[in-house]
Amino acid sequence: MRALLRLRLSADEPEGDARVRIVLAAGGFRHAPRRRVISLFITGMLAVSAAFGAPTEFAAVTKDHPIVLPMDSGAHADFRTEWWYATGWLTTPDNRPLGFQITFFRSATGHDAADPSAFAPSQLIIAHAALSDPSLGHLVHDQRIGRQGFGLVYAKPANTDVKLDAWKIVRAADGQYDVNVDAEGFALHLTLTPTQAPLVQGERGYSRKGPRPEEASYYYSEPQLRVSGSVIRPVVKGGSSQGDTAVNGVAWLDHEWSSTLLDTNAVGWDWLGANLSDGSALMAFKVRSRDGHAIWAHAALRDRGGRVTTFAPNEVDFTPRRTWRSPRTNTSYPVAMTVKTGSLTWQLDPLMDDQELDSRQSTGAVYWEGAVRVSRDGADVGRAYLELTGYANALRTGKD
């Protein structure tokens, strides 16, 4: 359950003339904060649906359609939103830790499928990439957005194959992922190799996100992915380019799709994906209301032998231990957490505090997505990624 897609038309442009701005050429645009005229934000696609005509009926998430792999690793164009989300820890030859994120979002606009125009923006592809490098002390990130078409931008069905101009993630027949991202100031060229079976979340992939049955997604994870490849790290002020740096590490990949995800009272969520040192894997999340209490929560712990233990909403808790305030957005994030899953208590501490990602030029969200260390009773037990959304501003659910 990851950074919720939001799309809003520019405030200086009438909604009925949305076609003027959702042109985006054949591919996408670079991060370019100077391009205020293309004010694309994610809001569950309702604004775009209205701009192009009658609201579209998207496919619903139900219990009676279990996830089937590998076929469901591809795109599901009948659903409103979808994402492939890879995060992980990397180690350089001189034993320096790095964190990385690469995310591809697919978002259906609700445009009338009867329009035969090749320029009709029926699907948008958005991508975020980020690198956490403690030698810099802050997250570096980039973002892209483009409308599907012309062989330059796509998310293919039946197998993970997503491309946004030169950025891409492709799954091979043996389950290995190749990730290639040449971003502004850094690059990620990584291979993610499975070491264990996918972890299908919820009830055979039907993952509740709220008190109502329709507030759900289809969701599976691939933890304990072995990472190899190289990165190009940003140039430190006063330094010179370091060129390609070989890396290895461990990653977590989430694939999730839905049409109605969150309760209308939800403002955001806390999410954890942890690769534990003994080979086990932990996923946990809490959907928050405006007053901070949990609207819904869930966790799943798979031990190294493959046995999965799930935890009900009243068995999962995220408690802040320390906060960090962004000097750019003035947002306060609980970057150090205590997470409880049943009788188990996990301590989370960030690789570095400043891992805020400002995606207002693509998905509209400002959120914290960071590499964290995991400990229990003072002992280091794993590496993870923590996502904190809705702290800068409430996420829109697509129903308001």
C-alpha cells in the first residue's frame, strides 16, 4: 500500500479544458519544477474522468478473484490505479550503505475508450526514483510522467514490463527483474533476483484497507530479492563524479492494484516492508484518520520456513519515538518508530533523517520514504523501508 495516486488539474485552468494540459507529447517530462503550467497531481483520477465525460466504471476488488502468478505480475488496465514499488538497501565495495526506491504507477484516466485517437490519454504512467546516500545527508530523487502510447510509455499485461521513456522495469521468465533508471544526477542499473516465493497478502491477494469490503486492493510482495548491479551517485559539493559504483544488497518489491482504496476519513498511512536477517519477511501498515487513530491496520510475518502469521487490526500498532522536521516543507515525520505485531516489538531507526520525497510535479504527494534499520531487544535483526504519507497534507482517496 503505497503512495496513493492523485491527479488534479492546474488551478489556473478550467477543468473542462483538461485536454490542453494532458498532452505530454508522446512520452513524458523530466522532473522540471519550473513547469508549473503542467500541474498534474494524483487524486484518484476523478477530475480527469469528469473532464473527459461521464465517470468510468472501474473494475472492483473482490474476494472471489485470487491472485494468479506470474500472470498477475503484469498491468490491470481495468482498475483505476496500480503500482510496482521496489525499495532496498545497497552496499558499495567500500562497505557504505545506500538506500534506493524505484516506483512505476499506472493510472487510468477514465477517458472514453470509444475515442480512437492515438493521443487519447486513457492511461498515465508515472515513475519516482530515489537514492539515499548518507554522504550527502539528504534524499536525491527524480520523477517522470507520460501518457501511454507510441511504444515509448506502457505497462504491459500478463508480465511486469513497464516503460516510461528510458526508465523501465522488466520481469524475465525466471522471475528476475531488470531495473534501469537514468535520473537527474544519479542512476540505478539493478538486477533483482528472487530467493523465495512471492508473499501474497491478505486473503489470496485480497487485501483490506478499511472497514468496508470495497476498501481493498489486490496485493502481493516479493521480499528478500537479491540485488546486484551499479549506481551512479550524485556528486558531493566540491567533489567530482564517482562514475559507476558496483553494489549488492537486498530489496523488497510490492505490486498492488485497486479502484477504491481508502476510507473517506483516511488522511494517510504508515507502511513497513522488512527483510529480516534470518530470511523472514515482515509487512505492516496502519491507515490513519485525522486524529491519528487507526482506521485499519494489518501485518503479515513469514518466517524463513515459509509459515505466514497474520495480525488483525487490533494487533498492529505504529508508535512514534522521534520526529524530524523537513526544512523544505516544514512537515514533521515520525522517522523513528516502534512497531508492534501481536507480542512482537520492532524498533525502526532511519539510515538518515532527510528522506522526504516531494512528488508534486507528478503524483502530487509529499511523503517520507526511507531506509530504516530494524532491531529487537537492542539487537540488529534486519533492513527495511518505511513509508509515511499524509503528514504534509491529507491524501485524497478518489471518493471526495
